[in-house]
Amino acid sequence: MSSHDAAPGPVPSSSTAPAPGRRTALVTGPTAGIGRSFATQLARAGHDLVLVARDEARLEEVAAGLRAAYGVEVEVLVADLADRDRLRVVEERLRDPARPVDLLVNNAGFGLKGRFLDNDVDTETAMLGVLVTAVMRLTHAALGPMVERGHGGVINVSSVAAFLPRGTYSAAKAWVNSFSEWAAEEYRDRGVTVTALCPGFTRTEFHARMDVGRDSAPGFLWLDADELVAAALADHARGRVYSVPSLQYKAITAVARVVPSRVLQRLQSVGRR
């Protein structure tokens, strides 16, 4: 079973384009969980928004709520990021010189409960499309205009799983970490800040969609989405390459760097029940 928060949708609908001269953030997967918290906190801080996901009804509901609560402009793009044609629509929006995007948040998620051979290979491929290809292509589309303007930012939502051997999901997130770390150094002097956010288990719809219960991991490992997003935005503002929320996950990532992979691999059942 998969959890995919950013699948097929109709032609994108656009509602009230962001106003000229104001900061604009594009957030993928903003209808629930971490993505919704990013959208809310950025709107509260005065950012106009471009929201990207596959569920048009939920997108419009979130957009209407943010406009009403914070008086910001919110544009809606309906797109399945695993669909290359729909992905191009979002890329084109990021490149639009008339409507610059100051911050890109690559948050759209895709998770699989089963192990590698338990999953259909096309589903595995779709997951990599969302977690790797979309992140690469959207970052590429955003960086060009940001570098030209001399300012901008990218937050790539990765995972603590990137530091652990947990199949293709971990491999994809390890790629996000490596890519983000490289891009952060490559474009820092060009005025662009790139941050990889590495949360652990978080109280959102993500695990519920995979039919993973809260008892699949110890209670102290579960994080609050609003708190981790606030910490991530603060880390990004400070120019940090990595944002690892909470002391417990900072400790886990530190330990994971020194514990042999064959030992860590024995813990694969955590978070899959």
C-alpha cells in the first residue's frame, strides 16, 4: 500500500495569482501534515503561495482557508508529480520571470509499507518519480531564476530514513540529502539557501495512508508537524544545510553514522506495523 500526497489530476486550476513585489513560496503536497504546516506558517509570515498537489478539492479548500485567515494570494496548481507532463506545468511556473518564486518547498511525499519485493515495481518507480525526479527537476527550474536574481531558497523535505538502510525510500531520501548538501554549497555564494529537512515519525496522514499504526514506533519518536516546520524555517533562515528536528532524532542520526549498516538493518520493522 502506498501513501502519495502530491496522482492524476485535471488541468491545473489557478486562483488569484500572487501579487507583484511580495514574497512567494511554492509548496508541494500542502493539503495535510508537514506540507500544510509549511503553507500555513509561510502565509502567516506574509508569503503569497503557489500550492501543488493532486487533489483539487482539498487544494481549493486549503487555499480558501489561507486567503481568509491571512489575506495572502494563493495560486493552485493541480498536478501529479509522478506524471512528467503535469510536472512540467509546475516547472514552467517556477521559471516564469513575471511571477518569481522566492522559496520552493519540495515536500510531496510517497511511502510504501511493504519491503522491496512486496511492492509492484511500477509503484516503486512512481515513488522514485516523486521523491527524486520531481525534487531534481523542480529544484533545477527554481534555481535558475533565483541565481539570476541573486536570492532565493529551497527546502527539500527528506527524512531521518536517509541515514538508515530501509530500501528504496531510504535510498531516495539519501539522494535528497546528498543533492541538497551539494546545492547548498554550490549556490550559497549566488544568494540561494538550500536546506534538507530530515524529520522522523510525525503525526500526520502519511503513516495512516500506508496503514501504519501509531504503535509501530515508540511514543517518544512521534513529532508534531507544526513544531518541526517552525524549526525548519528557523534553520533555513540561519542558512543551515540540515534541519533535524528534536534531540532524539539528532541523536539517532549521529548514532546511525557510526553503527554498521547490518546492525541498523535489523530495525527495518519499526514503522511498518
